[in-house]
Amino acid sequence: MSETDGDRNGVKSKGVFSTLVADGSWLYLKGEYKKAIESYTTALTLRPNEKSCLIGRSKCYLKLGQHENALRDAEASLKEDKTFFEGLHQKAEALYHMGEFEFALVFYHRGQKLRPQIQEFRLGIQKSQEAIETSVGDPSSIKLEIKGDLSFLQKDEEVSIRSQPLTTVQHQPKDNKTRKVPKNKKTTKQLLGEFYGDKLYLENLMKDKDLVKGKTRGGEHLQDVIQSCLTYLDTCTELLIQEKPVCTQEKDRKQVQPKCQRSCSSAPSDPTRFLLKSLNEIDAEMTAGNAAVSLKKAKDILTVVERWSEKEVPDRKEILGSLHKPQEHDTYDSTSRALDNIGRVYAQTGQFTKAIEL
């Protein structure tokens, strides 16, 4: 009789466990990560070392920005089986979001070696390598200098290996762990883009003490919901800094700007060809009746030619004179062309009497 009761209890606990796991998976897909964590935690009380439960809860922690908890569950899933590929992938993901790109790359490689057919490992390797490159920067920009007191060096070979000349690395990035979300509003706005307005809105909601005391229909405190959203935005901002620091963006912009200035101020390799093409475009706009567009193009070309030096273009003065003449003199050709264009417009719109008068 006791054996029968034991079997029934085992079947019952197995059914409860499966229900809790399924419930946690469903809540995760719905985006209710906190409730999903509760389901997974309850299931783990029945089976503490269930790998699928640990991975599911780790994913929920990762979505909430609780990277250390996510890493802890991922490592727990690997205790009994170091080759558990889902645990390797989840551990790599947690390390990546913590900014430990080098360690994440190691576990992505281990997982790919075990399951080369899974694309997530290949994508993880790619994004980790890109993150490392953008964080470290261009190796050619790093300068090494010999500094410090070198008098302590001894002749002994072992000691000399341990006491190499002190070198300091300039342009060395800070440790990812110490990197914080920027306090500068301009920097945060640049990183978040259109989501910066949402961040300000949520921060204003947090200041409303009466509002944050309320609860949602699901029973969650509004303060916790708003705070989790703000935490997620801060995590995104921190990740964006790690992948593409603002200083790197500013450096790229400064490097591109002088190139544009040089290209605009210097004459093209074949100025005659450039001018003929530009004048043909102006004439085409005039023929089409787009006087405003034609005038704008003429002024733009005039500005470009004025930047050229006589050394680069010997006949610069003659070119400027030919560009100024249409603006200074109302010639017979331009007048007749304009009247002809107006007559065409009248004819196309059916106003034949006005077309004949012109």
C-alpha cells in the first residue's frame, strides 16, 4: 500500500513540475519575466539541479538586467555536465552582457566545437570579436613608453623575467566592469536616440509618489515595473558604450571632417569636364523652366570655383567671369529662352491665346 502511495506521489510531483516549467516558459514568451522566475524557482524546489529550469530562469534574469544571477544559474547547469551546450551558450550570453567579451568568446568557441550546426554560437563569436575590436580600438594608435624605476632589475634570469621594464599603455580602455552609465544627458541622449524621451517620461513618473504606490491588474507594484524599465534602458546604454564608445564616434567624426574639407577646397582632377557637366545641368534646368533650381546650382558652382587656387586652375578668373555674366546682364538669349518656355507652358495648359501673344 505504501509503495502505491509513493508511486502516486511521484507521478503527482512530476506532473506539478512539468506544469511549473511549462508555465514559466509561457510567461517568458509573454514578457512577464518576474512571474516566470517565480514558476522556475518553485519548480527548482522539486528538482534543484534540473538544467532546463536553470537555463529558463537564467534567461529571465538576463532580460531583467540581473546579469550576475543569470551567470550563476548558467554555471549551475554546467556543474554535472560541462558539455551541456545550452548551459555554455547561456553562460557566454551572460558574460557578454556583463562586458566580459573575452571570456564570452571562449565559451562561444567551446559551444561551437561541441555543436557546430547551431548558428547561435557562430553569431556569438562574431559579435564578441566585434565588441572586443571596438572596445580596444586600432592597435596602431597605441603607444608604448618605458617609464618607472628600472634599478631593481637583477642579473638573475628568473628575477629578470618577473621584473621587465615597466610599460604604460596610452589609449588603453577602462575595465568594462567599472564602466558606468554616463551622467551627461547629451551623451545618454546620443546613445538612446528616440528612446531618450521614454527614459525622461519614466523618470518623471517615478517622481509621482501617489502613482508609484499603485498596482497593475496583475498585482505588480508600478514602482517595480517603472524601475525595471529604467534599469533595462541603463543596461542598453552601458552595452552601447561598450560596443561603440562615444569617444570613438567623436574620433571617427573628427577624422572624416578634415577629409571632407580638403576634398571641397581642392579642385577636381579635370576641372574643365566638371564645369561643362555643371553648366549643362544648369542649362537643362533653365530649359525645363526650373529657374530657382538653375540659379541655386549656379551659385553652388560659383562657390566651389571661388575656393580653387590659380595654381590649380590657371584660367580661374575667366571661369568666374563667365559665371558672373548671366547674373549681371539680362541678355537677349536668356530673355527669348524664358519667353519660349512660358509659351510652351501656356500651350500645354490649353491657353493658346496667351501663347500666341508671347
